[in-house]
Amino acid sequence: MYKQNAILSVVNLDFYITFMCMVGVLIVGRYIISKSRFLRDYNIPEPVIGGIVVAVLILCIYQFGHIEFKFDSSLRDPLMLAFFSSIGLSADFASLRKGGKMFCVFLVAVVGLLALQNIIGVSVASAMGVNPLIGMLGGSITMSGGHGTGAAWAEAFRNKYHLNATLEVAMACATFGLIMGGIIGGPVARFLIKHYKLKTPGIKQDSTTGEMFEMPAKERLITPISFVESLALIALCLLFGNLLSDWAKLMLPTFNLPTFVYCLFVGVLLRNVLSALRIHQVFDREMSVLGNVSLSLFLAFAMMTLNLWELVALALPIVMILGAQVVVMVVYAICITFRFCGKDYDAAVLAAGHCGFGLGATPTAMVNMQAVTSHYGLSHTAFIIVPLVGAFFLDLINALVIQGSLWILSLF
């Protein structure tokens, strides 16, 4: 044990201080971006900038003051689940028809990246003399799967293959991916728009044409009664989504799906049943408010609680794997996602979203696209396709790709 670890002090922060810090992260991020033309031009999301500043500050206190902060995490999961519930409640079956051919093309591009990420992870790990399973943890498990999928598979690898430090590796990889996914999305879209001189719709449009989550800054009129109704729908999604997740874990212990997938599924089901039976019409603009607030606060918490010292402590092979994944994600978004999706403004926004959940998480993808569209104008197609693929189909397909990759590895 190092001396500095022996004198490490832990400061536990309660719910109220944690909540204040989450809001503070958003304010700090907005202020910094307002003062930096570079950050505005490259569409870096506010929670990412504010969160990195706070995370670096916490890292300095940890390294030089030997103090570690423990934030209250009671809001983290409900905020994430509320966001995905709002996505489900805003999606009717007509959304698939609206996505049309582009939905299928983008889904194929996503599947291709999942397989490529595992190939890269295993190849780099093997070339550097590391267990290929470590490369799997640096592949689609954490890059596209995020922290939840990474934690689930890390536990499985530890129990089945008796690997050490799988959880630490998975969390560090997912953390790195979350940071880079939020950083590269905006610049990739800006490069595509400038390089190909794409025609953008512009931000001065009729406010009534905005789709869900496309323009979170515009004014939305709500009433106390309608707000309670929308909140009740999200509460139902959280309740039955968690119950369904617990039941699935009990009945299908080998089938790992994050809880948010079940909440999203309940939201989609609830929205369409209520609409078909003409019982209640979901107030989309109000659901957008609830979803965007949940999204911003969740990302603020995720970013400010990053243990950056875990990234500093990563072994060279893991750093090489992660570096390769970032480079491939940028190249893939530009050369595959953008080109196959039409080489237009919608394709550029889709590429930014793909960077978000291809390295981090679907909330990061949504923030990336919000940052781009707030600067260049709306993209209805992107905001229909990315939530459906990233929040619903991605984890289902990724589970199959991971299982297939492990089967192939077992043959060698």
C-alpha cells in the first residue's frame, strides 16, 4: 500500500450537496461555453465541459490533498431511467415508418461497428500479449454498451474465466468512452458540414416544427395538471420497467439487458396502448421538458463522478486499445455512417449521434445531436432514428454480437 493511500480521507456528500453540484456542473459548463468560441463552434455539450472541469478538480484534490469525495448516487439511476422512459413515451409505432429505409441503413452501420470494435479490442490485446478477453472488455461491451453492460460482463468474466480486475478495466474503459463520445461527436459533425459544404436548415424556424428533444432550449408551455399526468406516466414506466427487469434476471439469468431497456419498452407500450384505446394522448412537448432535464442532470452526475485516477492507472495495452477505438470511431462515422446515410445534413447529425453511443451512451448521443442542431438547425430524421436504435435496439443486438464474438474466441 502506498503511503498516500494509507492517509486517504473519504468525504461523503449527502443528497442535497450532490444535487447542488449536479446543477452547478450545468451552470459551469454553460458559462465556459458562452466564453469560448472554440467550444461553441465544435458543439461540445455543457454537461461534458462542466463535468470534466469538476472531475479534474476532484482529481487534483485526490492526488495532492489525499481526499476522495463520495457523492450520493440515489438520483443517478432514476434520472437515467426517467430519460429513457420519456423516449419510450414519445415514440409511437409510426416512428419506424418515419425512419423508413434510413432506419435500416443506420442499424446496419451500427451492427458493423459493434463487430469491428470487438475485432480491434481482441487484435490489439493479442498483439500486446494480453488476454483477448481484456480486449473484449475494451470492445463493444464498454464502448457501445457503456457502464451497465460493462459491469455485467465484467462480473461474468471474473466468475467464468477467473480474470482479475475485470470490473476496474470495464469501468475505466466505459469512463474513457463516455468522455471521448461526448467530445468527438460535435467536431465530427462540424467537419462533415464544413468539408462537404452541406446545406443546413438554420436555427430560425417555426417553433411548432420542432420534434422531441431537437430544440431543448425553446419555450414549452405546460400546466400543473398536465405536468402531473406526464410525471405519472414516467413513474409507471420506472415501476413496471424495474419489475420487468427483476423478473427477467430471475427467469433468464444469462441474458443481460440494462434496466433502462425495459423502462423504454414499457414507455413505448404504454404510449401506443393509451393512444390506440384513445384513453390519453401523451403531451410530447411536456415529455420533452422532463426528458431533457433528466438527461442533463444524469450526464452532469456521470461526468463529475468520473474517477480519472483510474484512467491514469491503466496499463499500456488498455490505453492502446482505447486509442485505437477512438480513431476507428471517428473514421467509421465519417467514412461509413455519413456516407451510407446519404451524405447530407441529417447524415452528419446521425454521425454525431453514432459517436455518442458508439463510444459512450445514448444520452451522450442525444446531447451531441442537440449541440449540433442548436447550432445548425433541426434534424427530424436523426431524432427519430437515434433514440430508437441507440436506446432500444443497440443493447439487444450488442448482446448477440458479444455472444458471437465469445463463441468465435472459444474456437481458437
